[in-house]
Amino acid sequence: MLIALMGGSCVGKDTVLKMLYAATGIRICISNTTRTIREGEQQGKEYNFITEKEFLHGLSLDQYVEYRKYKTKEGIWYYGLPKIAVNPKVNQFIIVDQGGYYTLINKFGKQNVKGIFLQCPEKTKIKRFLEREKEKVKSNRKDFFLEFYRRMLDDLTAFQKVELDPDIEKVYGKTSLENFLKVKGMLAKWGVINE
């Protein structure tokens, strides 16, 4: 089963995913991305960090189950889920956006994909974004705030269909730990793990 985690910027998707992996050992599908590696990230762990040229070459060869692109202040960022990384016959975690989730449903069937939409308070998202991008605040405040507002505005519309979909589990927690515990409970309910 593919367990698709979704959520806006800075809701804690990567943090919850790491906690779930540590607690369950369920494999994580690693996406490719062209965005810059962040402090604390490792190549091949959170993402496969590749060049735009490499990404577009893979796209031309139809190597992705799904992909998306974001126009940022730093340029276009591509994210894509390589076909070779996905196997719906075994339990796997995947981080996707709304479009990616529905692409997975179309390709692998609703019976093989479970969606979880992570949410947290706006105040928490803002605090996390400020912490993540603190060096950019110091170096170029204008670019920092342009990117910040772009992400927050995108989040207002990026998951409208997901929010209304009764088949997607909605998880709202004030902390990543709270969201982790709720998701872990869902996995047990679905029979993916033993509680």
C-alpha cells in the first residue's frame, strides 16, 4: 500500500515521515528534486537532489509516476517520483501534493493508496518557515518575504480538493509529534502496523 502524506509548506511532513520510518520501518519512496539541499538534509535520504537538466531528461524518458514544479524566487523547482521507486505491493510512504495523490490513485487504484493530509496552526507554519530560512532573512529580506508569501498564498488553494475528499484522512496537530501519533494510530487501524 502507498501511504501518501500531503500538506502545505512547513506543516512537518518530513519530520513526521522520519518519525514514522523510525517507528515502523516502512520504506520511504524518495523523490527527485532540483531544489537546493537544506541544512541537515542528506543526498538520497530526504530527496535525490539532481540538476534541472537531469530531471528534464528523466521526464523526457517517462521515468516519473508524477511530477510537479514550483516557481520560486530561486527559480523553478521540480519534484518527481521516479517509477523505479514505487511498488504498491509493499507498504511505502510517499510525500506528494494534491495532484500527485490523485495521479497515484489513477495509476495504482484507490485500494492501493491511502491519503493523509497533515495540518498545523498557521502560527506554527510561520515559525518553522522563519527558522528554516533564517539565513535568507539576514541576507535578502525582500526575497525572503516574497518567497514566504508565495508559499502561504499557494497553500490557500493547493489542497482544496483534498480538504473535501472523504477518503483522505485529515490530521491536525499543534506539533509534529502530535501528528505522528495520530498517523501511527491510523496505520494500526488500517492494519499496516501492529499497535
